[in-house]
Amino acid sequence: MKLLTVEQKHIHYLKRSAISKWALVDSQPHHHKLFMDHKYDIIIDHHPITEPVKAVFLDIREDYGANASIMNEYLKAAKIKPSPKLATALFYGIKTDTDNFVRASILHDMSAFKQLYQFISMRMLKKIESSEMTRGMLPKYRQAMERLIFIRDIAFVHMARVEIPLENILDDPDDESGLETLVKTILKGVK
Ligand SMILES: [Mn+2]
């Protein structure tokens, strides 16, 4: 987010009255309690539909491994050439969401990946990929592993105050293989 200079605000700090259209991307209202009490104008997602979803414009494609692949098709249909930043962000989104193409339903993702490749900034991509873990973060990870407890098959870690953004620890918090992602992220950083 920092490298791509994407400005983001927590939903708590949004002035609701100043927003005329609500869009939800890569998720569905019942996925999080903060998402539930809105009427959405747009919902674009690729997660399986497990509960009825309503929006003025609804586009849920379960056969896409990455939401970024769907977004790429919108750009293509509108004949918009993505900027290097946008292309790199979508490209990285496809890489991580398909776990470098080892997850199911990747056909559409491969074609989006191929199309975006010509527009990306390799320098920026390399920077993003190597920024996932820094030396300074390792002690926190060690602490996390030491504090890890299991309650049935759910892993819990209480970290008190942490300065590392949570998305650095868990790529996709609603991912069922969250623990696997966590361990993999650590191994990736340590190698
Ligand atoms: Mn996704």
C-alpha cells in the first residue's frame, strides 16, 4: 500500500453522509460485521456465495482465483490502459490470491496475468515482494510463534501492541488456510 501510494481509510473514519455510492470489492456483506449495515451500489467478488447478496450492480464470479483478474476485465472492456502502478497492483494481487498459481480456478487469472505483464513496473514489483519481511520484524514473528495457542483447530496469538501491519502477517485474513499462509509467510521471509 505504501509503495503503491494507495490512500486508504478505516471504515470507522469515513463520513457516511459524504459518500454517495458504496462499493464492496473482494468480499461480501456477511463476511464482516462492519460490512453488514450498508446498502451497496456495487459488489464485485470472487468468493463463493453462501448467503444471498444484494446490490444494484452485482458481479460475483466464483470461477476466478483472484478478484484482480475480474477488475482487469473491466479495464479491458472500457479500453483503459492501466498505469504501471495499477497494473503492478493487479498483477501482485493475482500472484498472491492464486498463491502463485497453485490454487484452483486459475484459467481467467492466467490470461489477466499475461495481459497485465506488459504494463507492470518490474522494479516496483520486486520492491513490493521483498518488502514483505524485514529483519526487524523477525523478533515479533518469533514472539508470535511462542505465543501461539490452539483452541480446537483455531490458532490464536495474542500480541498486545504490534507495529507491524496485520496484513503483513496474514495475507488474506478470511482465507481458510490462514495458518498455512502465516507459516508460509514466515518461511518466505526467513529463507
Ligand atoms: Mn480475493
